[in-house]
Amino acid sequence: MSIKEEFTQSQSEYWLKMMSVILISLIAFETIAVTTVMPYVVDLLNGKNLYALASGITLTTQLITTALAGRWADNRGPNQPLLTGAALFIAGLLIISVAPTVEVVVLGRAVQGLGSGLVVVPLFVLVGAHVPSHRQPALFATFAAAWVVPSLLGPAIAGLMVEYLHWRVVFAAVPLILLAMFPMLVSKLRQFPDTHDPHKRFRLGDTFTFALLVGISVGALQMLSALGDDGFKTWALAMIVICSAAAFFFVRPLVPQGTLSARRGVPSIVLLRGIVYGAYFAVEIYLPLMLKNVHNWGPKRAGLVLAAGAVTWALGSYLQSQASEERRKHIPTIGLVLQLVGSAISIAGSFHQITGIVVILGWLIAGLGTGLTYPLLLVFALGRTPKSRHGKISAAAQIADNMGAAACIAYAGIAYSMAVDLGHWAFLAAISTMVVLLIAGLVVSRRLGLNDPLPEEMRGELAAETATSAESADSEPVLESTTGDPHDSPENK
């Protein structure tokens, strides 16, 4: 490669990195900021019964377009879905910023989710196509870091905006930034060579079809959470059962066979990941609302609970990465217990006689447990899956995450709505529902099979890798040690 080509490659990577970090950071900020301000939005717009729907509908629509994004990028290149996603994300936020009612907020949130689901996958495709493999890990690490800072600062910034400006500013600021950079985004994307085959027929495929059906089913569940206590008649309870059955039926082809029945091994690992991720976010969306309604905390102060969970989540992720191979096998159970205990402690915040500080303490513990467990489960799933199916299992894990979060928010919302006439006891009902789910998760954690022998196809793959490594070692010259270190002698190896 010539100096000029290297310079051009370096420039392309720089712009891709900057563009990706900005987009991911803005999406992350909105995700965190919305959880902070939504209790105040539904209060000011007189739509408290739509709180769970407004909070969770984004995950439902994101589930649908995430499944579409990969196939779209493969068939038509990443530029189309990325620009479409950015445009939808902007449109959704602008709808929310001028929404006169909570129903319009829900509409904007749905459009926002459609957009965010189309943005991230094309960015990964661009990295895979235009960044050398040895530099990709560093770039993906930057993507992960782009979520951390908004998670820490987002609640405080959103709280300040609500207290000193207006809640609409939280939703209007990000699209204004994106609109300003949109021409540059279009211009820079055109500079990347087109890698897709223009003659390849674009087919949506079964994955998108089933993801759409799952999204519709879970979306209907979330809509049912908008019913008040008086609305839960026999027909509504029947609809909850029907929508739940439909959602779980349609998700079956998208996850490993046996996932819903907690089959031992990878299926249980994927199932537990959905439980951990879903229960965390379903509890989290009610904590700022609890601190506002029960303890009269303002948005800036209530947002502290989200920052607390983000800090210990990051700490847990770091700690699990430093653990030895043997100790890692015990981490899922330890992390799940911590998440369970932390979530149970946060229930105490539903009583006004107990200080709201206990909610933050509980969420510090829950965040640590989730950070220990969540990233490690994907490592275990990949470690027990042949490399030829790593893409498929990674997609299944992501679907389990989105499905788990969307469904858990729906069920917590239904529990909250059923108990809403009981006042602050409604928070106990919503969070306790997730605590029960985490207890079920402890049962699933016993079926991960981390000490079981590897599947036969995995043993064959490892044997082939070992043979290849041995051949490579035999072909290299053996260098004698010149250090004189006695620990290098054969007797000490």
C-alpha cells in the first residue's frame, strides 16, 4: 500500500470512528435521558397510565428493525439503512418534542425505536468492510466506551434540562445536533466504496418476518399495560395470555432450539441473558418514578439512581473480565443473586417512611450483579458454539435481550396497572414481578452446563486448531534460552 493509500485509509477510519461515536453516544444519551424524564412527561401530559408503554415501545420497534438492518445492509450496502435509521431517529425525537399528549409521545418513541434499530448494525458492517481486522477490536472498544459516558452523565444532564429549561429540550437537543451533522454524514458515507452486489435480490427472509410478529405481539402486551385497574376484565386477561403465547411462539425460530424450555447448555445461557437484561431494565424504569411520586425527588436527584447502576455495571463488567477461567463458571450465579438482592432492596423505596437513598444502594448492588453476569453469558455461549455459527448465536443473544427487555417492561407495567389504585403499592407489585422472574433465573442458572463436556463438533474444531498450532510451532526454529533462568529448565516446566 502506498503512502497516499495509507493516508486515505487512515482518514476513512478516523471519520468512521468519529461518526460512529457521535451516533452511538447520542442514542445512548436518549436511552438514559428518557428514563430520567419520562415520569415528569407523563405527569405533565396527564398520561400516567401510558408510562410503561411510552418507556418500552422503543425496544419493541427496535427489535423489528434490528432484524431488518443486517439483511438490508447485506443486500443494499450499509449506507441506506444507516441514513434511513438516522432520519427516523431524528423524526421520532422531533415528534416527541412537540407532542401535545402522551399518545403522541408513544408514537414518537415508536418511530425513534425504528430508527435506532437501523443505525448500529450498519456501523458494524462498515467497520467490518473498511477497517483492517487487527484494528477492529480497538474500534469496537471505542463503541462500548461511547455508551459509558452518556450512562454516567446523561441522568444529570437530563435532570438539569427538566429543572431549569423544559422537558422538551431533552428530546429536541439531539435531533438538532444530528440535523446539523446530517449533510456531513451523507458526504462521508459516499466516500466509502460500495461493497454490495447490485444484482443480488433483496429478500426480507424468515428472520425479519418472525421478528415483526414478535414485535407486534409484545407491542400488544405493552398496550395492555396502559389499562387501568378497572380495565382488566376477563377479555383483557385473555388477551394477555394470547399475546404472551404468540410472542413466545414466534420467537422460537430466532433463538437456539430449547431456549424457552431451558434446555441444558447454550439454550439456557441465551434464556438467562434475556432474563437478566430484561429484569434490569424493567425495574430501572420504575425507580425514577418511585423516587418522584413517593419521595418527591426532582429529576436531577432521581437520575442519580441510573448513574449509580451504570457505574457498578461497568465495575462488574471489569471484574468478570479479570477472573480466572475456573472462577468465571461461578460468576453467573453470584451476579444473579446480587441483582436479585439489589432489586429486592429497591422495593423498600415504595414506602415513604424509608429514605429514598435505599433505592440507590439497592441499585448499586443490582448494577454490580448485572455487570458481572450479562457480558459473560455471551462469552460462554460463543465458547460452546462452533465458529461457523458465532454470527447466528450472537444475533440470537441480541434478540433475547430485546425480547426480554420489551416483554419484562410489559409484564411489570401490567402488574403496576393492576395495582395502581393501591397507590405506592403499585411499585411493589411491578418490581416484585421482576424479583420472581430473577428467582426463576436462579433455576435456569443451574442448567448452563458450564462443567459439561464440550459438544462433539466443538471438540473436533478444537482438535483441528490444536493440530494447526502444533504444525506452526514445529515449523519455527527453536531458540535456546540465554537468560540462565533455572525456571526455564525442563525439570521445572
